[in-house]
Amino acid sequence: MLKFLHDAHTHTAYSDGTGSIADSVAAAEARGLALLGITDHSHHFEPGTLGRYIREVRYWGEDAELTILAGVEGNITAGGVDVPGFMAEKLDYVIASVHEWLERPEEYVELVKLALEDDNVDIIGHFGASFPYIGFPSADELEEILDLAEARGKAFEISSRYRVPDIDFIRECIRRGIKLTFASDAHSPGEVGGVSWSERIFEKAGGAREDLLFGEFL
Ligand SMILES: [Zn+2]
Ligand SMILES: [Zn+2]
């Protein structure tokens, strides 16, 4: 039996996903989710389309059986996160993720630190998805990330798509009061709510409702 069933990271045809917002909401209802976050990629939006996107999320959220939130997934680059303040203030939350190919884990850690310092960012997306390919950061580097996240009140998602972060990192988040979310990173309505890995590892790490960023809705 799945507990705290929510999916805080999904894409639609507003960026590189397939299916409409209505399709994703219907899929979330069919799967019995308590909360769905629609989080299309930031670089697909212009000011006009962002307004339309948010209106559409609000429209389908109004009579839905679950809480529907409007977010985006921004890109962390050497110049910072590509979600400006005017965008963030219209949204319920902002995920920031590393998407560029890097050579070394130190580079990845430096980028994530930029996002943790950014007032517009709420959640770090799929933290460590490229570590198996580029190498793992040192314990000290991970400690720095956790210290900064704790100090700045940032959350991490538990990504079922990439199966990150690892359980030790999640345990440490829980111990420090760093909030967590479940994330399918769905790119089609059929993938919405695919968070069983997130749920399993969260429970295994000893997580409870109060450890979830959106616990109040679940
Ligand atoms: Zn991503
Ligand atoms: Zn994504």
C-alpha cells in the first residue's frame, strides 16, 4: 500500500513531454494521488506561454480530486538557475536540476551550490543522476551540500526515474530536517505517479509525513 502518494515532478507537451495538463491530472486521479505537480522545463517558456500554462494548471486543478500545483524545472548552469524572479513568483515552486554534461563530480557540486544559494529555488531535482558516470563527490563535498541545503531551507526530490539520491543521503536529509518530495519525472501521462521507488526508499530511510515538503497536502 503506497503512502503519501504524490508526484512533484512531471512534464507535459508544454515542454518535452507528451500529453496535455488535463491528461496528467486525469492520470493522477486514476492512480489515486493526493498531489500532482506539473513542472515543465523552464527554457520552453516565454512570458506569454508561462501565463497560459499557469492558468491551465489552475483551471484543471480547481475541480480535481487532488491538489494540483504549478511549478517548473529550471536548469542549473555556470551562470546560475535559468528561472528569473518574475517567473518564480507566479509559480507554486521551482525545481532546479543539472542537465549539462560534466566531467567531474566537483563541477556538479559547484553547480548545485549555486542553486542552493538561489532564493527562487525550492527543490533540487534528481541530485546525483550523473554520479555513476562522472564519479561520486567526497564525503566533505556532500556535507557542504547538506549544510547549505539545511541553512537555506531547500528540499531534495527522491527521483524514481534516476533512483537518486542514495539512502544515506536521504537519511541525512531526514535527520537534519531537510524536506523531501517524490518524483516520477514523467514525460507522458502513463508515467504520472510512477513513484514507487521514491516511496520505498523514503520509508526504508525512516521518513514520515513531516519530512515531506508537501506533507500538509498528503
Ligand atoms: Zn531533469
Ligand atoms: Zn524533469
